[in-house]
Amino acid sequence: MPKPPVSRSLTLVASLAREHTDKCIEVLFGIMTNADASHVVRTRAAKILFNRGPLVELLVDIRKAFGEAEAIRSAELVAKLAADPERPWAEWKHGRPLTQKQLGGLLRPFGIVSETVSIPGFNDAKGYKRDRFEAAWEAYCPGQNPRSIVL
């Protein structure tokens, strides 16, 4: 019996997830929110996205970017993420680095949003607080000690 079209699509998207394409994320979000897709298919799409996809890599890289800090400005975070040419964030969309707006969209499924942060020596600005990431890091990046690694 041939695989249903959505199931074949998930197999293709799983292979794309390893390539860190933003199109992959769009497709998976589309499948996850498609009312016509079965619960099993939507769940499988979510597992691909969160277990093997670029969002988990993003969480790992953000954890490294925080270092010892309790908060980080959005502009500084995207600059750190895009600084490594070997990571997908350096050429996220159309050869351009990840933007603050794109970062916000990628973090939305985790319930993480930017907020005003106060960092000594800087004016208040939009950014992220470490404690907002703790649950996602525990769920998707367990067993890592990010405070010893700096991007």
C-alpha cells in the first residue's frame, strides 16, 4: 500500500530538517496546524521539528550565546548567532543572517518572547531573559553545561 501524500511529505521534510532550511520549518508548521491532517501526522511533524530540526539547534546555540549572562539584548543575540559561518543562522534566509524578527518567530512555538531587559552599562532594550529559556533547554537540550561554552 503506498504512503498517503502527507506521510510522504513528512519523510521528505525530515530529510530537509537536517539541512536547516527555513522552508522546512514553514512546511512543518503548516502540517502541525492543518486541521485536515490526522493527529498522528501532526504529532509526527512536531517530533521532526522539535527533535531533529533546526529549532533544537537554535536552542543549543542560544544557550551557548547566553554564557553566564542572565539576560541578552536581541541585537546582541542575533549577532552572536550569525557570527559563526558554519551555523545556519549566518545565512538563514536568501543568504542573509537571521534577524531579530525571524528569531522571535522561531522562538514562538516555545512560548518565548522578547521583552524589555536591563543590562548594566546599556540602555534598556528588547531582549531575552535566561529564565524564559530554562524549560525549553531542559526539555530539548538536557545534560549540557552551556556556561562553560561561549560563542
